Amino acid sequence: MEPLFQTTITKIKQSKRFETEDTLIREIKLEIILNGKRAGAVICTPIDQKELVVGYLMSEGIIRSAEDISGIQLRNEGMRIEIEVTADSGQLQRLDSEAVVISGCGKSMTANIDPAQIDAKVMRDDYHIAPALLSAQMDQFYTEYPLYEQTGCVHTAKLYISEQESFVAEDIAQHNTIDKVIGKALLEGVDTSRAFLMVSGRLSSEMVAKAVMHQIPILASRTASTCLGLQIAEKFGLTLIGFVRNRGMNLYRHPERIE
């Protein structure tokens, strides 16, 4: 499987709106079969999968060197790896309990993503915003975060409800920032289906899935979407927007919500 994916997007640049071809990175769930038993999965780019799994097993203390590997095969178009190793039984048991490693920071079961298995409604609302509003909010985005200003080492998220109401959050993990702003909104009794979400990181599958699960119709970032993130947005009616900067943006899917 090629690591790159070509698709048609809608682009806004210098007040002009047009369609163009764009290149996205693929994001797959690489299933790991360790000594004949499923040991979990890694969300990754489909390149150097063997090396990724070997490095991961060494980092986790499952193996100590390449000499502990007796066989390794990549199957199912690069989405399944079968590896035979001489491993520490205690470390293997711990690996079984953790199951999934995601493409972001930390571990989260929401990363075990198959678009067909996401239990969410397709969004068909008429919520829409002006591109100028989104650009202005993104310009303001990084000025509202004290931890980012002090360290430059955290992710950020902002859930925009109106000029008078919004929720912001910071965390070392991007998916945590989304959970935080959604939690703040829900505790205040706010309807997240009439809002848009901005995040500092890439629009990977776990970020897009979180927006879909909470029926947030628009998700935007200054960076790019992955292929799987785009596929989830397309299926569930999410307006997915990347590279929001200098009054321009890439409308990956469902551009109709941007006036």
C-alpha cells in the first residue's frame, strides 16, 4: 500500500474558491500478530512497518535484540504483521492488556478505528460559518493558551460557540484537549452541534472520530488531514478543514458549511 493518497479538495486562497488535487498521508491500523496471537495494533503510516514493530517491541522490553526474532512477515497489503520472537512472558502479558498504540501521544481506545464501526449519526444540519470568521479565530487561537506560551510543548483546542462563548484547553496529548473542551461544554449544558472545533495538531482519525461522536459539524486545523481522517469525515458529514492560515484554507470534505 502506498503511503500517499490523492484526492480532490475545495481550496480558498486570496478570496478565491476552487477545486484542486491534494496529497494526503495514509493512516492505517497495523495489526500485530505476535507468536501466533493478536498482540494489538499500531496506528501508523504504511511504510517501514517491520522496522516499526521491531523498534516498538524493543522499546517495550519484549525483545532485547534482533537475535530474539525468528521470523517476520508483512501481510494483508501491509496492514498485518506476523512476527515470531523469543520474549519475556511477563512483558507479553502486559502488552496484551494495553492492546492499542495510537498515532498521537499516549494510548486511547478511540484509536482502534474502523469507519464502519463508529456508532454515530451522519450530520445533516444547516450550520455554516463565514471563512473570515474561521480565519480570524485561528489567528487568535494561539494567543489564548498560557501553557503553550510558556513552554511551546502542549497541544491546544478551542470549541467556538459564539463571539460571547467558547471553551479552550491545553494538554500534552491532542486527543485530551478535545475531550477537555467537550467536557467543559457539556458541563455548561452547551449544544456542541452548533459549534466548530479548532485543534493545533494534524487531523488524524482519532481527532476526527471524536468530533463525529460529539456531532461537532466543523473541525479545523493549521495542519493537514490524514487519509483515514478524511474518510471518516466524508462518511459522517463532517466539514474537515486544514491549513487555515493567511485567510486561506483547504476544505477536505463537506465544504458547503463554509459560506
